[in-house]
Amino acid sequence: MAGSKVAFGFVLVASLFVCSVWAQGPVAAPAAVTSWTWCVSDKADKPACDSMTAMLATIEQPALHKHSCVVGASHEDCMKKINAGEVQFGVFDGSFIDQAAATYNLRAIRTEGSSVGTDNQYYAVGIVKKSACPKSMADLKGKRSCHSGYGRSAGWTLPIATLVNSNIISTVSQTPQANDIESVTAFFAKTCAASNTPATAICSACKTTTGCTAADAYANYEGAFRGVVEGACDVAFTKFTIPAEYALGGPKAQSDWTGLEAPSAYALLCPGASNVCGDITSYATCNFGSAPAHTVMTSGTYPQAEINAFHVVMDKANSNAEFNDMFFAGKNVDGAIFSSDATKTLAYNGTATALTTSINNAKKTLNTLNDAATVSGAASIAKGGALAVASVLVSLLML
């Protein structure tokens, strides 16, 4: 009898438990964890990217995504990976935004902001030592130039297009080499326009004069300015914020730069103005045009709900002390992931076209310039082929 009471009690308790669970409804399944993977095109940025994604995983609470980072073979390879859904995000320089949108259907979703100038855009400038200010823009011929990098918006596309449109740099097309490279190297005595693609690297004024890459001391925004500071170059083509930040006494001044002087020792080139040089604070009028700030892009088909969630996390990152210390507090001197002078990222809801109007006009100029190189290259190949045939005929006649 006692055993029956125990069994009855067990059944009663079990029944009450089942009824309680049934009353509460089905138990919710754990939230699905999806991937938020970033793609970087420079393997040197991978450690910073890994640190960033680890911080974002901590910032996002509850953690609904797996945060990670991969290295693409190039900017375009990252575009392909995003388009294919292999990764979700990439940060692109202004020169690549239009290609990413038009060719790979990527969408701009966040842009960098800085403490000066306007958000979403930045000015491209040419910096010289005030004591060596040229009398005219044409006097740059035969000088030495440092650029933030080959193909970069502020360091290459905007200034070179301006100099070409002003008939200061002439078209040179004598070899199959890219015509913009050939024209620039014919105009300047030496040039540092580093590139991770060997065929487009110009290294004669770089620290590494053969095989220069984005890791060169005179590459990137601040590196181009360093080239002028240390006397390797006469003009630096870079971003407008650089001289005030990196000159002596500036918040990002580097103690290991040789010959660093106060901001008053440097000047900006003023294309089209009667006074060729202006103060470094006159970037709104002394510039080679504006370019989009570095922009975070994702697939054009990526769900809006995921983008909204991404904005929430990145907005929190803006005010996260550890994230700011790594990327936005002046310590990101190498410009890993974000540019060295970025102070935040901002949600962007406009089109890629709205960001790229100015830079696209400059790119059209360089495309026209390089089309001439293509024609010349074809002619050179045809000429080379004819010479080869003639050589074979001569050899046959001599048998």
C-alpha cells in the first residue's frame, strides 16, 4: 500500500510539471548564431582585425554573431567574397567604392568620421616645406614625390588627375606599362607610390627602393608626409588632416622622424590659385578635390535587420574605451582597418554614387590617360610581332 502511494505521488508531481510546462508554452530555441566576418586585403592588417573582432564580440551582448576576420588576395578579392556571401563586411578606400558597388553589388553602410572637415568626405592635398614652395605648379617637374599609395584617392587619383587636366603632367605612352605610372615617373625625378601589387609599385623615392609595399616608411597617409619631413621627397600627396596631426607638437607626432618641424614650416599646394602655397589650415580651398572617407560595405542583398544590428554594435564601439584606444585615439598610426585619423564610424544610408562623384571624375581622367597606354601597348605588340616574323624570315633565307 505504501508503494502505491509513492507511485501515485510521483505520477501526480510529473503530471503537474507537464501541465506547468504546457501552460507556459513551448520552450524557446536558443537564438541562431550567424557570422559577421570581415575581409582585409593586407595580411599586415590581420592581427588588428582579429583584435577588433574579439572586441566586437565582447561589445555585442547578448552575442548573436560569430565575429571573425579573413585575408583576401586583394581589394577586389574581398569584394568577390562579400558578394558571394563568404564574408559580410570590408572597409574600402574611396577609389574602390564605385567598383565595389557597380561590379559586385556592394552597399555602403558606414563611413569614417574625423575631428575636422566633413564626415563622409576628406580633402586630397599636396604638402611641401614652406621654404621650398614652388613658384608655379609646373615647377613640380623634376621634383621628388611621395604618395599615400598607387591608386589611392588622396595620394594618387585626385592629384594626378588634377595635374593631367591642367596640362602640367603630359601623357607619356612609350611602353606597355600603365600610362599613369609612365607619365608620373617621366614628370617627377623620383617617386614613392608603394603598392602590394609589384607591377604598380613605384619605389625610387621610397625607403625600400625595390619591391616597396604598403609597409614602407613613406607609404600611407602619414608616411608620404614623413618623406617630405625627412627630405626624401619634395611634395607629399595625402590627406588634409596629416600635417597638423603629425608635425612637431601635433597629437600624433612621431619621435623617430628625422627633421620634424612645427606646423608653420609646412604649406599646402593650391591648384589654380594665384598663390601657389597656402597655410596648412586652408585645405578647404587648397586641395586637389575630395574623396569618400573609408567606407564599410556589405552585400547589396544583406538583410536590413542584420545591418541595423551591425549599426547598434558599431555605435557602441564608438564609445568603447578599448576600441577607441586601438583605432580612434591616435594610436592607429599604420592605418590598420580604419584610417589613422578616424575618430569614429557613422551609419550611412545614401548611395555609393553620392559618395563618389568627385573621385569618379578623377578616375575618368586617369582611365582616358591609360587608354592611350593600351593603344600604345597593342601597337608595340604588333610591332614586336612584325619584327619577330621578319627575324624568322631572315633566318630561313640564311639556311
